[in-house]
Amino acid sequence: MKNTINYRFNLPELIDAAFIIKYNENIVMIDDLLKRWKDTINIEIENITGNMIEDINDEINIIEKNVYQNKTANEMLSQNVTQLYILVNNDDDYLFHYFEQRFTNIDTQIGSFEMNYETISNQYNSTLIQVNDVEDSMNELMIENQEFENDLNSINGTVNTLDTNISDITNLLEILRVKLRDFVNNNSNENLNANISFNDVLDKFLLIYREV
């Protein structure tokens, strides 16, 4: 009699059970690996997306800035176009008053410029007159100075002449003094008792003066 073993599971069931266990282990390993991969991928994604988000935000800010500038420019352009449209499509009376006002402003500016130019021109002419007056005064002063120099030269000549005349007179007086002294001495020596009058001396003086 053969020994018989009663298996709890038959072979196919054992194989299935072993496969299931192995499969479950693989599933756990795969799940763990997938989890780690997922975490790594999430970290990489966060890093990449974080930088990308910053770059995207920068680009968005630049785009918003450009959009704002374009919007502002478009608004200004729209206002100008609107004004131009109003000017073109309004009636002639409006255009007439518009351009009349513009020309009035220009004419006012031209008038102000002309007034300023006239004021400057008057100031220039007044200054020129003052300069001419100063030049005339300088010429008059130069003439007066020349006349003064001429008078001074004439006075100097007269003084020199007076000096010469005084010197000549001094020399003549010295000669007269000597001759009168000799006359008095001679007459006194010739006639001790004679009285010489002032008239005699004066006559002799005049005679000697004529000789000199």
C-alpha cells in the first residue's frame, strides 16, 4: 500500500499561490519604486516648474507692461483720431472757429514778438545814442585837453620869457648899481664940499640906463 500524502492544496493551487505571493511582493516593490520615482519626479517637476513659473511670471510682467504701454499709446492715438475725426466731420463753422483761434494765437505770439523786438530795438537805439554822446564828450574833452596843453605851453613860454627878462633886468640893475656907485664916489672924491642931490643921481641913472 502506497503511502499517501494529503496536500492541503493541489499543485496548481500551490503554483497559483506562489505566483500570487511573488506577484504581491513585486507589486509592493514596484509600488515602492514608483513612489520613490514619483517623489523624485515631483521634486524635479517642482524645481523645473518653479523656475519656469518665475520665468513665466517675468514674461507675464513684461507682457503686461507692454500691453499697458500699448494701451496708453492706443488711447492717445484714439483721442487724436477722435479729435481728427471731429475736425474732419464737423461743420465748416466749427473748423473755421478752430483755425481762427489757432491763427489768433499765432498772431498774438507774433504781435508779442514784434513788441519785444521793438522794445529791444528802442533800447539798442537809446544805447547807441548814449554811446555817441559819450564819444562826443570824449572828443570835446580831448579838444579841451589839447587847448589846455597849448595854454600850458604858452604859460611855460611866458614864464621862461619872464625868467629871462628878470635875469636881464637883474643884470642891468647890477650894472646900474655899480655905475651909480662909481658916479657917487667920483663926484665925492672930486669935490668933497659938493652936495649931490637925488635929482642928479636920478638923471645919471636914466643916462646910464639908456646907454645900457
